[in-house]
Amino acid sequence: MKVHHLNCGTMNMPSAPMVCHVLLVETANGLVLVDSGFGSNDCLEPAKRLGPTRHVVRPILDQRETAVHHVERLGFRRDDVRHIIITHFDIDHIGGLSDFPAAQIHVTAAEARGAIRSPSRREKLRYRAPQWSHGPHIVEHEPRGEKWRGFAAAKELDDVSPGIALISLPGHTRGHACVAVDAGHRWILHCGDSFYHRATLDGRSRVPRVLTAMESAVAWNLKQVRANHDRLAELYLRQDPDLLIVNSHDVTLYERACDTA
């Protein structure tokens, strides 16, 4: 499977610029997106679709950074995107769903409960229903019972494409997940918002204070977030030659992935 690394939303956080790192995977069953970044409708109606959080993360909201623009720039049609796998339902991850109305949206059942079906008061403030008001076809999954490189709760998404796995890693949100993609010469583990900055993994520098504060403020379960940090850092320090670890927002990890694609 060929994997394209896309930036679907530059955010001008003070002292910590961020990207929205999205994967576009060419499979025998059509195109698959891992997350969708900000979408074209977010650019047109930011107040309605993004709410006050936009003043914190300060997205550029450029149509040229939307997933649908990248897909068409690469010579595909938007209907070629058959599936979108979502790490979680935060605004900078699902904004592009409405640009691909024919796609099936894959998410953990826990995340669907927290965002759509039975959100807590806190979750009602976190998520933005206008981003899924177009009525997408949501497919819920219960990752459990299968292991993947030390992660106990994983599910192979064979109906999407062989070589793609959804890995439960709650903490940042109720049903947050990572997505593993077999690119042939290596696996790519997209960790979503399980961590914000590469220093969480390698310890070579300090995570910017603004990111540490934001990560703590929005965590569904901060204890789980910190346990996930330890687990991912251990995996990273093994330096498995057939594994590339990326996340949603670290600029350097995104650029390295583009350079070695």
C-alpha cells in the first residue's frame, strides 16, 4: 500500500506551531484516510463548526490544506475515498468528513458513545455536532482480544483493507485509538493525540509548556495519558527498523515522514 503524508491543517499555537498529520492510503479497495483534519466547510463556517476552541489552536483554515484538495491534487476523485478511520472526534480530526459523504467512517464504539450517542456534559462542550450533521455512515469497532506490538486491544480492519489495524488507546478521549498501516517496507503507527510532541518519546528536549498544559487540560483520563506516554516511549526506544511512529501534530515527525515516504 502506498501511503501519502498530508498536512490538513496548520495551527499557529503560541510558541508551538502544529500540523494536522493525515495519512492517505492507496489500497486495492480504494483510498483510505486516517483522520481528516480541517475540512472545506470548516474554512467557510469556522464559528459554527469549530466553536471557541479555534481561538486557542488558531488554525489557518486554508482550502489548499484540506484533505479533499490534497486528494484531487494527487489526481484522485473525492469518491475514491471509500473509508476514513478516525483516531478520535476532536474538531481538528473530523472536519474533513463532510467533504467525503460517500465514505464509511470507522471509529471505536467508546468514541462514538462519548461524542455522539451518550456524551457527558464535558464531552458535549468538547465536540462539535455540526461537523457530522451531514449524516455520515459511521462504523463502530470494539478493538480487543488481538495483540499488536505489545498493545493488547487491537482489531484488524480487513473489511477496509488487509494491513490496517485499529488499536485502542484511550486517555486523550474516552475512545481514542491509534491506527497501524502496513506500507510494505515498514509499518506506520499513527498515534493521533496520544502524545503531542516528539520529546515525549525521545526525551532529547522538553515538551513546550503550552502543549503540556493543553494536554492535561483536555485529557479524558490524565493517568491513562501518562501511561500511554510510557508505553509509546518504550516502543520508540526499541527503534524497530520496520516501524515509523508519527502523531497528529508534531511538525518534525511529519516532515521526517514526508522525507522518508
